[in-house]
Amino acid sequence: MSREFYDIAFDEPAALLTITARGFWTIPVVSKFTAEVLARGTALRLRHGAFCTLADLRQSTVHTGPVVDLLTLFMPKAMKVTSAPVAAVASSSLAKLQTERYLIGDNCRTFLSIDEARAWMQQRWADR
């Protein structure tokens, strides 16, 4: 199921966790995703220290209210794993607005351009 809807990869030299989301998520997909991200993120933090996160959501769709509600409940837990920059890239202004509903934090920002997201993340990482 996960390969169809998302991939999670870690670039150790760059200290970057990349999440690529695809398609229309259901409750079972988001439940599996949140559990996997928390487990992998915690293990990475213990092994490598702080890391940035880039969520590429350009292949994903706008989601239902219940899916967004689960993502909203997930975010406070995820923010305990990292205080490093978390950048998301949405496919449209509507998707960006939806992402901004749950991706909340001083270290979080949502973009429409992957280049802008990377530049912001690298600047925040350098300023730490």
C-alpha cells in the first residue's frame, strides 16, 4: 500500500527526510503513513540527530475532512521528532491552503515551488 500512496527516503549527508505523497488518501492510508513516519522519524533522530523534512505533495490531491483531521492530530507528535525546518510543496493554491491547516509550527512552511521550499529550508537550517 505505501508505495502506491507515498515514499519516505532519508539522505544522510544532507540530513534530509523526503516524503513524496501521491493520489487520494483514505483513513487506512493516512493511519499507516502517520505510524510509519513517526517510527522512522524517531529512529532517524536517535541515530542521526536533527534533520530537515521536505514533503513533496505535488502528486497528491486535496483530501477529505476526516483525512485532514487525522493529519492535524498527527502533527503535534511529528513536531516532537524534529524542530528542524519542515517544508511542504503543494500542487495548487487550494492544496496549499489545506496543507497549511495541519502543517503548523514555527519551523513549518508550505510552498507552490519546490525550489522556493528548498531555498527556505536550507536558509533556516543554516541559521540554526
